[in-house]
Amino acid sequence: MFKNAAGFAALEDYDGYQFVFESGYYARFEFKRDETRPAANPYKYSLTLHAPSGKRLVAFDNAHSIRRPSGKFKRRSVSANHWHRDAADKGRPYDFRSPELLLEDFFREVERVLRGLGVDMAQVDVRKRR
């Protein structure tokens, strides 16, 4: 289904897709090339898992930097790469190393969450949103 198998090209192939799982849970993929970003990661990305209601359950993105505790103060992370372990998590730093590892880490978390909910990880549908 996805024509390119490696690197950032693989991310482009996922853009706009939703993978639908049992009971209406779905994973959404958004990747936008942004020429103002560093060459090491020239994309804005958002990989999210949602409940059938649309509530976000887990997310990996680089839409904004996050605040993280540092002694008495909170400071912004140097990188915008972060992830949300659950719906209440405000974000924690994510060490972006490669597109392939990003996808692997995301699917590992999807599996963890779905397993915890008793939902089968097998895809039942794939949709193109745009």
C-alpha cells in the first residue's frame, strides 16, 4: 500500500491515513514538510491514537515545545519532539532519532494502549482523510 519503504519518504506515504481497529479505535497520521525546520527532521508530524468518541489516547508530535519541571522552575524543552502517554499527559520529551523509529515507538504505544483496553490490534479498515 505505501510505495516508499524507508526514511522520510515513508512518513509522506502515511500522511492523511487512519488505521481503524476493532470497536472503532483509530490511529491518525499527519506529516507536513516544513522547510523552516532543521534538515535532520524537516517535518511537522502528529501520530495519534483515538477512542471511538474521538478522544485522544496517545500521541507523538512536534507541534510545540513542552514545559518540563526543572527544580523550582519549569523550562521549555529545546526540541519540540514530544509524546503524550495518555489523554491527561501534557507531554514528555521524545528523542527523535529516525522516521522508522518514530513509527516503531508509536505502534508500540498503540499496542500497549489497545491491549490495556482489551482491543485487538488487528486493523479492520484503512481510510484516507485527504
